[in-house]
Amino acid sequence: MSRFIERHPAWALITIIAIAVLLWLVVAVWPPGLEAAIGRKRVFLNAVLNGITLGGLYFLVASGFTLIFGLMRNVNLAHGSLYLFGGYVGYAISVWTGSWVLSFVVAFLAVALVGVVLQILVFRRMEGQDLRQTMVTIGLSIVFADLMLWAFGGDFYQIQTPNWLVGPIQLPLITAVKSFGDPVYLQYPLVRLVIFVASVVIGVAMWLALNRTRVGMIVRAGVDDRDILAATGVRIQLVFVLVFALGAGLAGIAGVVGGTFQSISPGEDTRFLLASLVVVIVGGMGSIPGAALGAVIIGLAEQLGSVYIPTYAIVVTFLIMVLVLALRPQGLLARR
Amino acid sequence: MSLIQGAQLQATQPGSAVRRAIARAWPELNSPAAWLVALILVIMPLIANGFFLIEIFATTLILGVIALSLMFLAGYGGMVSLMQLTIAGFAGYMVAVIGVSGNANISMGWPWWLATPMALALATVFGTLGGALAVRTEGIYTIMITLAIGAAFYYFTNQNWAIFNGHTGINTVATPHFLGVNWRSDIPFYYLTLGVAAVCYFAVQYLSRAPFGLALQGVRDNPRRMAALGFNVNAHRVAAYAIASFIAGLGGVLQVWNYRQISPGSVSVGACIDILIIAVVGGITRPIGPFIGAFIFVMLRTFALDFLVKFGLDGNRFRLLIGLGFLAIVFWSSDGVVGLWESWRRRNAPAPTGTNGSRHG
């Protein structure tokens, strides 16, 4: 961090000012002039919180994508299909058993199993042929999309939120002050916050597992140079299978999350594939903290964009990607 | 590839130097099969009725032109771009927005002879900018960035009403009438697409042997060495994107004239991927590949329903069939149908002797 400030004082200053302005906008009571200029504070706060929680969901999808890419150089364009499959499995389980938590477990296991099968049967056969692997994932995404359309039809499904998570919660953020001095606090859906906290926990756990455990060390070594790692006697194929299972499983969990606070339907696979592509391009390929940063940036850009400039929202997301590619083609937090 | 061309060259009768030079530049001129295909394509309106002419052959040629632009980038430049259909769609949208259409509040109503070059120029600029962005990274990243561009454009057309008219798109796009001919009526339109496709095909064929194309292939094979030799690697790549964008734009203009409407569905991610499938199934090492791939694709798309129902299967599983076919091609042939055919021919024909000598001569 301090090295970054030393090297790029201007960028560090801009970043600090931007964060300070954002914090002020979130915490302070807005003066009337500001409300007149850009609308009510409640709308803004909702957009920010929606953006951050959406970022949590994007992080879950993109972290698996970036992990698989980082270790195996495999751009898994079927990642969106894994997300959608996880959503459908989660929906089926939650309808069948009525348990929301169980649907996460089963979706993780089922999608991880698909990942293992893919890695063993398909990708192991064409190791080192990046382009061919990518083509295969494109073919697989078409096949999966059609199979899921066949099995589940074109309907929208929404996973039932459990009773203990239904309803809004009052946050200690003042949206406005009434004429006689009473502050009005923000009401926000509890389930989104819980899911956001859970994705932060998963992210931190993944970071700890990668940086503090032996397996994590092996995975990091594999990201840097898998040939040397294999030469030191690590059973690299086993590591590949494990990482692919984890990455796919995370996509499955994300599917259940997405099915809970949005909905699942055909076409969502592409949407989340695009989201993970952009998040990973912005954050840096193969970097977990990069995926987290990229996810929050893209989530915020999407939500703020859709509130303030509705017909050009996607352009904001896209411009961020262009800006990053122009200034730092390897991504914000990539090491190379 | 070069081996076969060498064999064809050797088969020519010793003639004047000019004839040999022409033959070297255009090996198709010496292949009877190519003349036969060309003849069939030219007399097609006598053989086929309107449905086949437009729905099968014109559509094949249009998709082939768009896929040809991808083949040019991927085969000679080593850059697999998934945004070629997006560029084509952009050109189509521009024809609709700048020219005349049923949505009078959006269309600017320019005459077609002004709107079409404008649309092509804008599409070329759009594709070149996208390419300039994509060449900042290499190899596998190109796919990701171009896919992101394509998907972003799709969502943008969906949510923007001011220019792209949201998810309803733009309808009843005007088609050109000149020289007393309605160019959208079946037979003139077929010849129009055939002409454009032939020009694009020969242009790509010519470019692949021109100094620029050779340098581009050098960049594909070893960018560092080409840079060391004094070639500007990125400039070559961006130039390749510009050419491919123009070709894709031509395909897009024809497509919007064909359907007379354009909507976000025409530039969806699935459609972008279809172009990749067409090029890969046909074979991305030769310009003829995309047209063969497009023909297979269009035939499957048109007849898979009847075909599947006949075998007692669900007729809606066309995309499953396409996906599985694509997977099979990727698994078993690195060079698509063209590659399969060539390896089959090589296995059946006795090995030609003396080809090595002719390659040096």
C-alpha cells in the first residue's frame, strides 16, 4: 500500500479523495442544494448498498472464474452455465426440502462435481492448448444452456428467502432529517446484507486459505509456474481437480444467491459470464483481491448507473473496462 | 496447405510467365472444382426457388462474409475475435439509424447511397477501436475482451431507446432501389450478396499473399521476432482489425437489408458465438472455410426441426445439435470440415512425388 502511494502519488490522492467523497455522501445529512441537484439521499444510499451487495454476488461468481484461470490458464466460458445450474439445483432443493441453507450445500456439491467431471474428462485431455480449451467451454456452454432450457423451461424461478431473513432492517444511516428534528434511518433488506457478509467471509476465508495454508501455497506456486511445481513432485493434476471443483462450486453457491435476490432464467448465464469477464479484466486475471475490488467497482457502477443514467448504464461499466485496459492492461491488482 | 498449393502449381501447363504469375496469385483459377462451384452459384436462380435462394444461399453468403472476417483475424492474425457479429450488427443498426426506416423518430432519413458508406465507415471505426483495445493484451485475453465488448453492446442496445430503440429494435428498414431495380427482390439480392461475398473472398485471398498478409502471418507466428525485424506488431494487428471490421460491416449491411429489421436479438451473445462456430466448423485456415461452415449452419438451422421430429426427438433441440457438432469438431479436427476433407483426400490419394522440388522452384 505505502509502495503504491510512493510510486503513484497522483493516483493515490485521487483514490483517497474519491473514497472520502463517497464516505461523506453516505454518512452526512445532505444539504438541500445537493438533494435538489441529484435527488433524494435514500435513492442514492439504496443504489450504493445494492451496488455493494451485487458486488458481493459478482465476487462469488468471478472468484471461481479467476481462480481457475489463474492456475490452469483456462478461460472457462461455461462459468455462467455453472452459475445457472447452481441456481436451478438450489431452487429444486429449496422447493423439495424447504431448507435454504441445504440448497447452498447441495448446489455447491453438485456444481463442484460437474467441475470435477469436466476437468477430468475434458480439460485434462487438452492441457496447454488454451484456445482449444476455450472453444470447448464455448461449446459446453451452448450444450448446457440448451439442456437446462429443456429441463427447466424458459420460466423465471425465485428461491424462497427463509422466514428469519425476510423483511427490512434499520441501518444506522440517516437518509433525511424531518422538519421537527427527528432523523429518518435507512431501511434495507436483511437478506442482502447477510449474503454480502457471507461473501465477504468466503472471500476472506479464501484469501487465508491461499496465503496461510500448505494447499494454498501449492496453488499460488502453480499460478506462478506450474511446470516447476509439477517437477518438484506435487501431484498437480489433483490440485487442478480441487481448484476446478472449488471454482465451480463457488459459481453454484453464487447461483443460489442470485436466485434468492434476483431470479434465475435462461440468459442469466450470459449475464453473469459477462459480469465475471468484466470483473476479472478490471481486477486482474488470477487475483482474488483483484476480483473483490473489480466486483465492488462493477456492482457500484451498474447500480448507480441504472439509477442516474438509466439508458446508458452499461456504458459506464464498459468505460471502466476500457479505462483499465488503456491504463493498466493487466488489471488493477495483477502482479505482472 | 502450402504443399497442396505447390501440387496445383506443378500441374499447370508450362505457359507464359504472365499466366504462371496469375496462377500463383489465384490458384482457384486452375481448379476445376472451383469453376464448377462458381458456375453453380451464378446459375443458382435457375435452379432454386425464392425460399432456397434467400433463406439458404443468401443467408449462407451473408453469414459466410461475417465469419470470413473472423477467419481473416483468427487464421492470419491469430486473434480470435468474438465481436465480429457485433460490428456487423453495428453497421446494420447504423444503416437503420442513418437511413430510412419505419421508426421515423429515430431514423435520420438519409438516402441509401449516403447512409451505407457512412454505416460502413462507422462500423470500421467501431471495430478498429475495439481492436485497438483488444490488442493491448494477447492470446486468450482477446477472446475475453471481444466477448465483453459484444455482450456490452447487446445490453446497451437493449436498454438504450434514444438511438437503438430498446428491445423492439428498428423495423421496416428501407432497401435500395436504383437503376430501376429493387435490390431486395429475390434474384437481384442474391446476386448482390454473391458479388459482395466473392469480392470479400478474393480480397482476403489476395491479402493473405500480399506483403501485408505475410507480415500479419509472421506476427501471428512470432510477434517478438517480427518486432525485432522492424515490423510494428500492434499496427499490423490493428490494421487487420480495420480490414476485418470493414468486411464484417459489409455483411451487416446485407443482413439488415435481408431481414429489413434489426433488434438486440440480432447482436446477442449467442449470435456472436454462432459466428465463431461457423468459422471453426468450416475451418479457420482458409477463406473458403467460413462459407462451408455457414452453409452447414444454415442447413442445420433450417432443417434440424424436421429432421429431429422425423427421428422422434424434440424438434426444439437445434442448439443442442449445433453445440454437440461444434464440440465434436473441436475435439477431432483442429481445422474444421476443410481440414477433415483434406486429411481424407490425403489418405486416399497416393502421395504426390516431387512436390518438395516444385516448392523450391
